[in-house]
Amino acid sequence: MKKPVPCEVVEQAARQKLAERGVTIQDIADIVYEMQAKYSPNLSMEECYESANAVLCKREIQHAILVGIELDVLAEKKLLSEPLQSIVKSDEGLFGVDETIALGSVFGFGSIAVTTFGFLDKQKVGIINELDKRKSEVHTFLDDLVASIAASASARLAHRLRDKEENRRVSDIKKREDEELIG
């Protein structure tokens, strides 16, 4: 049996790839804040940052980041075969694999995450818009991945805020968080 790659290695690699491509947790937290502030007037940026950071602990998110960014980088280096090279490099409108990978990673956070992802994919909020406009680089997958992280973090935060409103015990909230990190 092959030995699996330790989760710490995978997480660090995913975070490093985001950083190399110019995406910070703060960039994602800014989107989360924009998505959630209208629903929670006492929302802090710290809560948004913490939620974005927590989402990056999920293996499914990490795997999606590693696969998507790798494909973007290979397209930049012109190392994909045709016609895939042209499709990825141009971010062709009918190419939906980038959204499919990103969407697959939001399912763990429920329907709120799914609908928020769709909104972010169309509206191109914050760093998502910046990535979409950087034509010197290929971000066919990355812009959608950032949308999925932000959508997941927004949904996660919405559920946490509701738990707090309902005066749920901190230990119960923590238990839910721990369960959500599986996968």
C-alpha cells in the first residue's frame, strides 16, 4: 500500500500555491465580509478571516486548489495539449470544468455555499475580479477556486453566527466545526 501524503504537507502546499498566485487569506476574508455584513451588522473582519482560514483546512478544498492552480500554471507555460491549451488559456466561456472543480468543493457547506458560489462566479467580487482581469497570467481555475473558498467561508460563518444567536454552547459549536473539517 502506498503511503498517503500527510495532511499538513497538502495544506501547506495549497496555502503556498495561493500565495504564489497573489491570493491572501485577507483577500478572501474581504469577500466574505462583503457577502455577510448585510446579514450581520456586528460582523468583524476577524470572524471573516478566521472562517476563510478554517475552510482552507479541508482536504477537498486543498486538493481542488492544487489541481486547479497546476492546470493554470501548465497553461501559462503552454504545456497542455491542444485543444485544451487554448481552451484553458482563453478561459473559454463554455468550458465548465473550472467551475465544476470549484463547485465540488463547496458542497460540504450546504446550499448557502452553492448559491453564494454562483453569485461570486457571475459578479466577480474583490480579488476574483482582479484575477479575472490579469491577462498576463492564466487564472481560469483560480478565480473560481477563490469564489468557492469565499462562498464556503461565508456559509460557514452564517451558520456560526446563527448558532451564537441561538446561544448554543461553545463546545457544541466547536464539535460542529471539527466535524466539518473532515473531508
